[in-house]
Amino acid sequence: MGSGALQIVGLLVGGIGMIGTFAVTGMPQWRVSAFIETNIIVFETIWEGLWMHCIRQVNIRMQCKVYDSVLALSPDLQASRGLMCAGSVLSFLAFVVAIIGMKCTRGTQSSWQAKGYIILTAGLLFILSGVVELIPVCWVANTIISDFYNPVVNVAQKRELGEALYLGWVSAVCLIAAGAIFCCFCHCCEKTRSYGYSAPTHYPVHNEHLHRKMESSYSKSQYV
């Protein structure tokens, strides 16, 4: 009962991380325009994402435009686009594999060991997807902070951390936590299985054979 609840918790946490990864990949709020110095009147807000950039002005609806070319992106956003796509695919595969390997999925007793390996694979995929997602999020955040405090960069080109980066950190933590839960579950199952197989089963056969041998030798000596 407890192991089944642990698997469900891991699946829910992994599902939250997977949905968050999909959202972060599509959100344009990776880089947000910074309003610093003496400019306190905000007329427009600029958002820059992996696929498009958006401008939202006062009393005007938001307008977005897809990038005309990948080369128009900065190097960190170019790499982030590929890494986030890879992280999304890995998180989806991990979620599907976790569903297949869950204990509530009915199967024969001989397939229990195979299900343990499937759960371990799902846990490793969750951890890998979380690490892959952390790389672009931390990279872009480091670039934004470096440019913000760089006096050479123009004030109009400085940006702040967007909501997508914070959501990316939360999603990556959820994916890694789900992977750790599944890996720990598989490790506990291996310990339980090893303890169950440690009970001796051949001793009664050996004792019975020894008893028969002694009885036969005794009968021969008595006969002589």
C-alpha cells in the first residue's frame, strides 16, 4: 500500500514537472525589459522567448512576432531552444515509462523484476530531463545578470529575469525529485527481494539424504 502511494506521488510530481517543462519551452517571458535609472513611466514591456518576442504597450493589446531566423537569436537562446526541446521529449518519455512500470499495472509474477527495471529507467529519465532543463535556464539567467551589471551594455538592451526562468527552476526540481523517488523505490524493492531469496531451501533434502545413508549403513552392520 505504501509503495503504491509512493509511486503515485512520484508520478504526480513528474507530471507537474513535465507540464511545467512544456510551458517553459513555449513561454515568451524568458527575458523581460528592465526599467532602471530615472525612467519610472512604463509605456511598454518587451518579452523575449525561445520562439518569439512580444511587445505590450499601455492600453494596447500584446503583439508577438515569431523570429524570422534562428540566427537572429543570441547564442544562449539558440542552445536553449534545442536543450528545452530535448528536455520536453525526455520528460514525456519518462512519464510514459513510469506509467508502464507502476505497480498498479497488472502483470504476472515473473514480470515483477522487469517492472523494477522499467521504474528505474523512468527515474533515470526524469533526472536526466531535469538536468537538461537546468542547463539552459541557468545559462540564460547568468547571461541576463552579467549584462545587467555590465556598464558597457546599453541601458535599453538590459533585461531582467522573466517568469519562464523561475518556472523552469521549479519544473527541473520536480523532475529530479520524481526521478529520485522512483530510483529509491526500485532500490527498496531490490533489498526486499534479496531478503526474500536468502532463506535456505536445500537443508531438509541434505538432512534426509544423510539420515538415509546412516540408516542403510546401520542395517548392513546389523545384518553381518
